[in-house]
Amino acid sequence: MPTLKHERSREYLADPLPPPATPAPGLPIFDKVASFNDAEHIRASGLYPYFRVISSAQDSEVTIGGRKVLMLGSNSYLGLTNHPKIKEAARAAVQKYGTGCAGSRFLNGTLEIHIELEQALARLLNKEAVLLYSTGFQVNLGVISTLVGKGEYVLADKADHASIVEGCLLSLGRFVRFAHKDMAALESRLQQIEPAAGKLIVVDGVFSMEGDIIQLPELCRLARQYGAAVMVDDAHAIGVVGENGAGTASHFGLTDQVQLIMGTFSKSLASLGGFIASDHRTIDYLKHHSRPLIFSASMSPANAAAALAALEIMRSEPERIARLWHNTARLKGGLVSMGFDLGLSETPILPVYCRNMTIAFKFCKRLEEEGVFVNPVVSPGVPPGEELIRVSLMATHTDAQIDFALDKFGKVGRELGLL
């Protein structure tokens, strides 16, 4: 017979749950919550494009609302997220290590597979050492805030990813921004900083919305001239550019002049997590000073195994990168020939400029109705007036799928007056 304690527990669990709490009236901290209605207005218009629920694997086609749509909004550039070898590697890691590490890398959360992945990345990037973080966002928070101290400076391109901006704001140094890819503006900022001060220039290698590539040779020249270190965020460059997909520094042959290379696993490498590559001493310093590393649970075994398997496939199947660029040329050529404005994109990220928020939302909605998934990007993702549809290619897209997408882009573009 159950004890009284168990009877009480069962009675408690049977009680109805209280209604959801609402922000207490009169508390100033919630004023912003009460006044936020932008999302409701877009939902009411039937154009809300966020948090769409996908009920299938992330592949060249996905299932939304019970119907197949062509995925042209994924960052899975090599098309590896549903690869059987990667899924098997993740299963094997769970079987051996369990589902999590229950602690940080600093204490009890470092596994053999973490070390193996770090060593594989160091070989790919031709750097002495690599350090894994649980997410790419954490890498930028942890590295920039740790290295840039009081009295020092961090300089960032105005189109840099939000995680770079947050890392800069978290540091104790002075945060200086320069116009997108404007090397004259960067030099002007460097000239205003005392020569002896510590300086770090942080840029995206491939810019995630514009699809263009930083002009790294000129940036490195300025860094040498003015005594600055260089950090390149290669989240959208690993698996896309460079020898064997090694990223932007490799693409330009400047690996020895880029002191810090950051990357993520959630794009080409079909997993979740991030890393920083540098020399042994810098990595050792970060291991013992980077708070987002020390005080966060470590990357899960399955994620580490998936990234390691993806690296091996990328190395052994170089035709994937070649196919990615074939697909990029086919779609880009078709969109440009129809008259769409793709800005200065140089990569598999193709921004289709609408320059109007409502048109961007309508474009996204109509394309999904026609069977094509894309992402609308509005402020703060891009400056007001630069609203766009972000299209991204995968190595696994077929010519037939690309031609299907071109037909639908043409149809909807004409409907909306963009062509």
C-alpha cells in the first residue's frame, strides 16, 4: 500500500495547472513587453514568416504542413545534415558516451572525441591548436571578450554577424566599427588609435546576408602596418571556399597572417557547436580565461561525432564543393538574367533585394505557396531599405530543382513588380 507521502504526491500531480502568468502591471521592466505588437501585426496580415515548423530532415526538400517544399533557405551548404554516415556516427557516440557531458570542458566535460575533433580541425586549417565551444555564438562571445581588455580596441565591419557585435560589446575594450568592406574607413579608424594599444580586427570571411567575401589581403596589410591582430569568422566559409573547404584565409593564402579563425558546425558540418583556431599559447589562454567556455556545458558527444564525420566526408568527397559552386552558378545566372538584384554576392548565399519589408514578406509567403522555402531578411538583420530574400544553395540540389525554383521566382517576381 502506498505511503501517505506518495498519496500526497499523486494528489498534487492531479491538480490542474495554474493559468499562465502575465507580466505584473506597473513594473517598468515589462513596459517593452506590453508595447511589443510588431509580430502580432504581421501575424494578422497572414505574412508572418518565422518559426515555421518543419516535420522532416533538413534536406534539399523538407516537409511543412504535410507538403514537400524545395529548401532554398538552409545553411547546410554541403547537404550533409541527413547523411547516413553522419547519423550513424552520432548514434555510435551516444551509445558510447551517452547524450551529454553534464559539465563544462574545464571540469568534467572533456571527452576523447572532443580532442579528436580539435586535432582534425587544426589539420584542416593549418593552425597549431583548436578549442571547441558549445555554439558558434559562444565562440565570438568568449574569444573577443576575453582577448580585448581595458584600454584596448576591437574593430568590426558594420555587416558583421550579431554574435561578433555582442562579443565586442561584452569586452572591456573600445568597440570601433567601420563601413562594410571599406578598407579606407578601416585605415582611418586605425590611424586614430594610439600605436601601442592592443587592437583586434574582427570580420566575417563570407558575410551571411550579403554573400560577399572580405578583401582579406588588404585587411591583413593594414593589420600589419598598424600592429593589429586579425580574427576571421568563417561560419559561412568552411566547406565553401579555400583548399578542401578550409575557409577564407586558405582561399587567399593568408593563413599565417590571420591569428584567429572561428567556425561553426551548424552550417557545412551538419551539427551544432563552434571552434576557434590559433596558436598553442592563445588557445591555452582561452581555455583558462574564457568565461563562456568555462561556465557552459560542453558540446554533446553526438554533435562532436557528427562534425567529425562531416569533416571526413568533406575531405574525401571534394566533388561536393564543386557541385555546390555549379549549383550557385546555375541559380545565380538565372536570377540575374531575369533581372533580379543580387547585390555583390560572390558565394552560394544569394541575396534577392526587395528593399521593402512588406514585399519581402509577401515574396516569402508566395514562394512557399509555390513550393519554395526561402528566408526574408529585414531590419535588424540588414539596414532599413536593404530588405532581401536570402537564398542559399546546397551541394545536393539538382539541376531540375534549381530550374523549378527559377520558374517560381520569375512568376512571383512579376506578380510583385520586382521584374
